[in-house]
Amino acid sequence: MDGPADPANDLTPRKASEWRIALSERPEDPALQARHEAWLAARSENRRDWEEMNATWEALGMLGMAQPPAVAPAIPRPRPFRRQKLIAAAAAAAVALVLASGWASEVLVRLQSDHATTTAELQSFRLDDGSDVSLGPLTAIDIAYTNDERRIRLKRGEAFFVVGAADRRPFVVEAGPLEARDIGTAFEVKTSAEATEVSVQDGIVDVLALNSGERPERLRAGDSVRVAGRNDRRRQKLDPAQIAAWRKRQLVVDNQTVGEVVESIRPYYSGAIVVKGDRFAREPLTGVYNLADPAAALRAVAMAHGAGFHRLSPWLIVLNGD
């Protein structure tokens, strides 16, 4: 079932949390139930908080987080009411810690890169040689121009290049295990911990594995090559018009897995995304998703395979395919 789209208060509204715990401890207390109904009726915000809290607890159970935290033997075991409050607080703190850690790493990346984007940010600019560069979200590059070549290091993310032809120095993009050498063209390069991909929209690009001694592989308009490991190299044909569709905040998917699609959406969502179910994560998807509304895109991913979609505040979305 869906969680509320807009949380009334914070991640775990305190009063609603207290009601949730009290009712779980005394489910057959008619006086308690009557007071709870009166509280719900008193304000519309109370009911919204209550609905959000129920969705939060349900999803925390799916995440395996609604378990008593480990307690050292020397520390007295807390009373049930206090213990359950600690569980809810720990779950909220876990999400906050993930986001805070991500923020810290983002600051470091931005300080160590010539150009870098944040979550959901697209950036376009022109280099001194007349080349145009577009960066997707959570992308970082370094620029290393010398007298002999124009070299870009794509440290992470996705970038689209329209190379200035007036400058005769070779234009090279280094990303992961690959090097893409332009021969008058417009092309996209993506890199992540899982794979590196080069796709040509127009012109010609030579792609070669760094330090391999192999002959370069030549790509023309519509050609794409993806390298995910030493023995995992895949070449395919794409519609050139759909290459780097993220510049229009669109994600064009052709027979990719749910896990791959979620990873493509993740840079556009300023929170945590959890996918439950290994089989669900491997299910295939084909379609076009709106990156301007990542929550709606994730909901569409879940609906495509009948999975549950739970939005627990602006900071946490759970797709449950178990």
C-alpha cells in the first residue's frame, strides 16, 4: 500500500509514535482506544500523522529495522515502552546518518573537482576550446588540457560532450577503465562502480580500454558500448535522439532491470531509496520515466511489477517486491 505523499510533520511524529506504541502494548483496552479515536478526531493533522506513522512502522518492518537494538549486559534492559521509542528513534537516526554521510562526501567531491553537480542538478557550460559540456546529477569532472591534448576525467556520473572542432588537439574523455577519443562528434559517457558506458549521438568516437594495448573500438551515431568488468563488454544500437535524454529530465529504458533503473533514478532523489526483493530487482523494464518527479518515477517502477510503494516522508522511499 502507498504511504502518504506529504508527511504532516517530521520523519516520526512524536505523538503519533506514542499512540502507536501504546496501542501495540494494550490492543484490547477500550478506554485507550476511545481516547485514541478522540485524538484522531480532534485535528486533521493528527490523522495524517497517524497514517504516516503506520506506514513508517510497516516499512521499517520490511527493512528489518524494527528489532530491539543490541544492549550490553551491563546496561539495564529498558522498559517496553521506552525500548520501542528507542527503536523508532534509531530507525529515523539511521536514515538521517545516511543522508548526513552522503552530504559530507558530496562536499569533499565538489572541493576536489573542477566541476561537480549535486542531487537533481543539471549543469551546462562551454570550455575555452568551444566544446560544450552537460553534466547530469551527482557528476564530477576534472579538466586537464595540455599543449598536446584536451583531456577530461569523468570521476563519476554522466556527461554529454559536443566537441569544438576548431581546436585540432585530440579530445579525450577518461572514465573508469575506458578512454573515449573524439573524432568530431557529440557523445555521452557514464561511469559508476558497476559499469562505464560510451554512446555516440553524432560523428565518430574511438573507445579503448586503458593500459590494455588493444586496438580501439570505433563507434558511430547510435552505437553504444558498456563495460562492466574484464569479461563483460556489451555493444548495442540506440536511437541517437534518445542518447543523454536526461538533459530533458527523461529516462529512456530498454530492457533494463529494476535495480538498474532505480540506480539511474537515485541521483534525482534527495533521500534514501530501498529496494526489497532480489527477484524484483532483477525484473526487466522498458519505458520512459520522468526524472523531474523521481517519486512518481519510482512509483511507476513499482506498479510495473505489482510491487509495493511506500513513501515515508521526503527522505525515504521503499519499493517492496517481496
